[in-house]
Amino acid sequence: MAIATVSAAAGLIARGMKLDFGRRASIRVPGRILDANDAGQWTAEDHPAVMRVQRMTSGPTLTPHKLIVLTSYTREMAEQSNIEAVSRALISESSALALDKAMFGTQADDGVTPGGLLNGATQVTGVATGGGATGMAADISKLVGALVAAYGGRDVVLIMNPQQATSLKLLAGPKFDLPILPSSSVPAGTVISIEASSFVSAFDAVPIRSPFQLDSYTLRMILKAHWTMRVATHVAYMSNVSW
């Protein structure tokens, strides 16, 4: 979470379900109830209640995927400069880029890199050409509508390239209240809408400073991480927007 100011991934993590791997090999995550017919039922006095077990307990499983960042420096540099503080900052920045690139990618989970949220997500066709506030409103409305059609839309987060984020803020004005998370890892023209309450992640980070060789140190950060959507259809994206 120390990289939240420079990472759209960290911003999304803060809004979703957060778990801790600890020493666990995997974490089974509860799914979400999407249909009122699968939720609680109105029950008359002296009548039995209906238990809905399967939809409450089924869901994805998170397993640790390991991100390692290494940087080294000599003992002389450590003693005569602020190299460790600088190195820690660089680790945070590089981790932010790596998280965003993987999280908002289209890759499938190969056991090494976690699957990107756009893998299998709903791709929405833009309805606007020529840009402008009207076109922007039509595009965002359609993105949110895709989530609503999948019983989402309660707490939508928009993730986009900084260029589109700037355009949206200028065109929509201060009354626009959907959270906007800019990321340079998202291609220009691509806008992603995500139901934050359907997003879940688990982490376990260990920063270690240890000798690397004679008169030299290595600053190492091991981040065990995985993320997924409790409901796969609660991600929609649009490419080549005109605003």
C-alpha cells in the first residue's frame, strides 16, 4: 500500500476485499450473490427458512505468485550516502509498474504471472466518435451498463491511461463522482470499468537487506500476490475511445 500514490492497481486493491496469505498455500474466496432469487427469502412466522449454501461458498482460489525486486550497492555507498532510502523508493516505483502491467493485462494465469483482469473480460464497443463531453458520457454510460447487466454497478471504478483521465476530468467537471485511477500501463484510448466490491486480492511482502558479496549489499523485496474477480463479468473495457 506504500505505492498507492503511483499505482492504479494499489488504488483498486484498497477498494476491494483484502486478504493476507501469511503462511497459507492458498485462500478460497467466497463468491458474490448476483440474483435476488439466490439471496434471503421473505418467510412467514412458523415456516422454515430456506438455506442457500452453494452460492454463498463457491468462489475463486488465490495462490501466491511471487514478484521479486533486487537492487545492490557497495558498503562504501551505504555508509556515505542515502542509497538505501533511494533504493527503497526505486523498489516501490518498479513494483507499482509491475503490478499495474500484470493486473490490467490480458494474459492468462500461467502459474508464474497472475492473470490480467482483462483476460476474458467483457469488451464493449464505443458508441461515440469525435470526442467531446457527449461522446464521453455515452461511452462511460455503456461501460457501466455492461456491469449493471451482470448485476454489478454498485461501486464502479474507472481505470484508464493518464491522457483519458485528464480529458475526463476536464470534460466532466467536479461533479463527476466515479473514482478515476490513471495508469500508464493502460494503453491510450482504453478505459476499464470494474466493480470494486467484486475484486479480491491477497498479499504477503517481505523486504530484506542481506550481504550479497564482499563489501556489498542487496536490498530485496519479495511480494507474494494474487488477485481475481469474485465475479468475472464485473470487468468491462473499451478500446480506442475518441476523447
